[in-house]
Amino acid sequence: MTLTNKEKMVAIISNGIAVYSLLQERDSLPENTTMYDFVLKVIPENIKSELNIELIDEVFQYVSSAHSS
């Protein structure tokens, strides 16, 4: 089974959020880097057409709620 571009996007966003959080905990992020900026930089060009801020927010909310329960 091959992942759709949207499924790939969700996986990449989730991974980007996790890496961002780790770097934030270690104070290793470049100054003034937002989660959105960070995630946008890790998305491959060939699937960027699937990306929107609402999807990043939705993945972030799901990951946050899943880890807090």
C-alpha cells in the first residue's frame, strides 16, 4: 500500500512538530523560529501543494491531546 500525499504530509508534520519540541526543550532553535516556520522548512517541495496551516494546527492539536492523556 502506498501512502497518499496527504498521509505523507501528516507524517512529516507530526515528525516536524516532534523535532521542533525537542529542539525547543534544548534551547537549540534559531532565534524567533516558530513551529510553523520550522514545519514549512521540512516539507518536501513535491508535496507542498497539500500543505495548509489548518492541517498543521489539526495535527498539532491531535498530537498534543494524544500525549496529554
